[in-house]
Amino acid sequence: MPKEIIKTSGLKMMEIEKGTGSTPEVGQTVIAHYEIYFGEGTATSNYDYDNGTYIDELCDSTYDESKPFFGPVDFVIGQETPKDDLYKKGDSIKGLDEAFLSMKVGGKRKLIIPPELAYGAEGASSFHTFFRYRVPTNQPLFCTVELVAIKEQLEPKKNIKSSAPAYEAL
């Protein structure tokens, strides 16, 4: 059975498959598959009355053809969705970034991302999350990620003044 690693940040990781490729750096775009599970007390949980426990339910998966984001997606390491803003293509969260920075291409891990490395005390609307579901306040994220490839180096952000909405077409 794989050993669980607990980082000082509180991120819990379990290696499912060890990668053999390169390791990404901050600012790079990674291409990854993910599966998100919501646990006890959330709207997407089932309750097993026979055993008196909640059953984690798969919420979203890039492996599932019936889901909106079928196939691996891009994450730009270090590009977080600003609070109260709309998700932009490539946005990530601190917990995913921390996991990706210690993975090699081809690797797959199970993660438990604590709320402070996910969407925190505020939670998030479906427009703020990369997987398009609402996240309750102080909710950890249970997920599996597979690092498929490292795409490119992110160019430095330009300071552009605009009155246009702070989102881009998906």
C-alpha cells in the first residue's frame, strides 16, 4: 500500500503511479487529468444508512466523456483565480500547484487538499472553480491528479488597464 505524505502546508498526497518525465516549475503550464470527490456533509454526498456513513461521490472527472471537460486540461502553476473573480482558462489552486511541483510527467497521485490550499473560508461559486461546481466554506478537496505533460513557460503578466470584464471565453 502506498505511503501517505503529509506536507507542512497540510496537503496530503499518496503516490498511485510514479512519473518518469520532467518536473514542472512555477509559471509553466501543465496538462493534467483530474477526478474530484466531495465528502461528508456536502450536497454531492450519499449517505449509507446501513453503515451510518457518508459515501464520497465522484463529482467531476476529465476521464468521463459525459462531463464538460473531457480530456486533460491546462493548469498554469501559480495562476490562481482572484477572490470574487471568474475562473480563467489555466487557473489553479495552491494545493494543486504544490502537488504538481513535486510530480514528474506520467505520475498520478491521490490528494486531500485542505481548505486553506483550496477555496478556504469563503468557499467558491461554480464560476470560480476549475471544475464548475460550488465548494462549501472550509471544504477540503479530495481528488486524483495525473500529470500528462508540461506545455510551456508562462510569459510575465502585462499590466493592462481595461474596463472590460475580468474573464476570458472558455
